[in-house]
Amino acid sequence: MWPCWFHAYLPGRRREAAMLVQRVVQWFSDRAELDTVNWLRHMKKAFASTLRPLTEETSDLLVEASHAAFFEQRAVNAVVRLEPHGADRFDVLPQSGNLIGAAEGQVFFSRSYLAGLEKWLVSSGCLFPPLELLHPGGQRCLGDLVCFADDTFMKRVVCARAPGDLLLQMYEDDKLFEEALADGGWLQNRDKLDVVPCLKGSMRNKVLDAVAKEDGCKWKFVPHARHLGGLFFLELVQSQGA
Amino acid sequence: MEIVFEEECARMIAEHMPLGDDLNFSRLAKRDLRDTLYRMAAGAKRQASPEWRCPSAVFLFSVYPSFCSIGYKVKSGLGADSFVGGEGDRFLSCQNELQLVLEHVHKAGLVPLVANLSLGFLIDKGNGGNGLTGQRLLHLTCAFWRIFSVLL
């Protein structure tokens, strides 16, 4: 039920593992001399925005049928009482999402959000080749995606040589991401979107950045970015690998 | 739609009362109460609490007074949960009352409205945004019902 690339709210799934997986995969892809583009996405509308039908589906999936009524009542009857400074107290009836203080909220959100991400993976599967890790036990795991709560780190293996072609693929991928998650009521925070290109060859990263700027793209192409509190950049991975 | 209180009560009684005493519900209620109290005792006792509930420590003192382990047996006063005829009777009575509430919750499939009530706090996000974009909403809910729902 929970894919290996999800790293939050569950026993044994920790933030450090999410950071480590990306560093290891980057080291492997560097050794294999693969061109990659790393996307670090954050959400603007996440926990409190999950549409109610999705929450109900998740409730049916995760909770026993005899207990599902309790969570349905929480979704319908939830009231948030606010007491602002200098104003009268008032009540708000949330129409979507989960209360962040509620115990089941994170798990319900995660399950719904994973369904959206899986939809995106299927729809964007033809754009970039998948990056899979082979477990010593024989299992194949997705190595290019790490999700921690609502933060996703996606590593795309690039086959296109021309920066223009690559940019078109990236536009399409981003559009599919938005569409897949919009169905659940979520929205990407574009102000926090970071793209770390790791293209082999001198100046290719800078050329990609220049072409994107010329095209009017507002993404931030950066040499390093903060991922789950740690700093992710190519040189660090290379030095650690060496 | 106008709701007539008496009619609504009569409807609820007619709907749920015929279930009668069911040992399964009693067993579920007993298990839930025990697990919830254990979890509350083991967890952090929050100082802050909404106005419709008492703080966790006070609640535990009244319902599960032996939550704080001590080196000797208390025979009287606060914490004497096994002393028959003394304060302990009152604590056991609290537990029984609470167990009846949980039994009814399982029987009726309904939780009290306060279980879904949250006290919200708006704190500054620190991103320089104005209005709601610059604020984060924190929720403070009843710990008992929160843990009850975790254990379901």
C-alpha cells in the first residue's frame, strides 16, 4: 500500500532516509555518467485542501468499515474556533482537507496524495526513462522519486541533447504534474520550485538556464538547493562518493 | 430544516436503544478506554488545552490516578485507585462513566461534537506575506478523542 519512495508519517520511514536515497541515486547516476535534472517541488495547497471525496475514499481504504463513520463525522462536523486579537471569536467550518492537529490527518492526506503522484508517474512515463534501483533481494524500486509528506524530489534522466528539446519535455512534465494533482485539490508552490540540472559537459547547465530565461521560463535553475533541511548539490555528492 | 429537540431525541433513542446491552460493545469500550488512557499516560502532558476540556494531567488524575508510578502503595487520598471505600471508589466510578460513554459511541456509531471541535491559532509564518498567506493555522483538539481516533 505504501511505496518505497514515500518517507513520512509511517514507522521506519524517516527524513534522513529520503535525503540519503537521493544522494545515493545521484552518486550512481554520476558513476554511470547519466544526465539528470532534479526537481524539488513544494506544495502551496496541501493538507487543508484535499477534496472531500478523496478523503472519504481513503477513509474507506485505511479504516475498518465499522469505524469509518467516526472519520466521516469528523470530515463533516469539524469546526475550527478562532479567537483573533481585538476581534470576536468566530467558528469556521472547513469544507475540505484534514485538520492538521487530528491524528489521522497526515496518513489520510498521504494516501490521497500518493494516489495523485502515482497518476502523474503513469501519465509522464513516456517522457523520461525510469530510474530503477535493483534490490539485492531481486525487487525493483523506483529510484528517481522521493516524497516526504508534500515535498517531492524528482530526478529525471535526460536523453535529449538539445536544451530546447529538454525544456519542452520539462514543460510537459510540469504540466502533467499540475494536472494530476489538481484533481485532488492541491496546488504547487511555484515560488519555492527549484530545478538543479546535472548535465555532463562543460557549460550545458548554463546553456539550459540561458535558453529557459530566453524562453520566459520562471523556474529557478540553481546549482544547489535545500532538500528536507540538508543541502543538495552535485559537488557534495561527488566528493562524498569519491 | 427545523430540528425539534424532543423528536430528534426520540428518534435517536428508538434507533439506538433497541441494540441493548451487547458484550461486544462493552469489550470494545473497555479496550479503547484502557489503550487511550495508557497512551495518554505515556505521552507528553500538554499544558495548553481548549476551554471545553481539562488539561491532560488533570484528566488523568481523575480517571487514571496511578499513571504516575510511585515507589510505594498509596492507600488513601489522590492516587489510591484500589482502596475500597475511600477516594479510589470515585476514580473507578469516573472510569466506569467514561467506559459507558465509549460504549455508547460504539453502539451508536456517533462521537460527541466536541471530538471534532478544534481551537485554531494563527501564528506568523515568517515569509513576509500579508493576511492569511503569511499565517499558519495550528489546531488544538481534545487529547482524549484525538488518541481515541488514533487507536481505531
